[in-house]
Amino acid sequence: MKKFVVLYNAPQSAESAMAESTPEAAAEGMKLWTDWAARAGDGIIELGSPLGAGKIVGNSGVSEAETGVSGYSVLQAEDMDGALKLLEGHPHFLMAPEASIHIYEQLDIPGM
């Protein structure tokens, strides 16, 4: 099995989305996620979590990261097509139709 890192992108930060959500909307959102997790089953290695504000670190220093990546998960599948199937009907799209998901295969490090 291969591992895949999934990054959830949204125009609004996870912090502000959670702060603006009503308890009812939050419960509805969590139900969508738990339903997806049940469908994905063993394909989920780590459900992950929402992410707070970030920083960009480079040779020229540290700066604020723009809103974008709002959370992550780690999945496993035989190949990218299998991982993509796990994302069908994902709640991220139901909760934020303008959102996107980036998925990357985790590569083995040679010699490790």
C-alpha cells in the first residue's frame, strides 16, 4: 500500500470557519466527516485535523502564510486512482463548494 498526504484548501481559514459556525452547523459538519470516514474505512491512516495560522520559512526569513491549507489527512491505497476514489463525495466539497483538495503520494526515501 502507498501513503497519500491530503491537503484541504479553502478560501476561509479553518479557525474563522469554526468561529463563525453555529453548534448545529458544526455538528452537521462533523456528521459529514464521520460518514465519509466510515466509507473510507481502512483507507484512512490518519483522519488529520483542521490547521491554524501558518508561517513560511525561507532563506530570507519568516513570513505569514496566506490562508489556503485548512487541514490534512493521510490515506492509503494501492495507487493514486485508489486514493482518488476515497475522496469521492468528500465532505470538504459539501461544506465549501469553492474549496479544493490537493493529494500527494508519499515517496520512500532511498536507503531509509
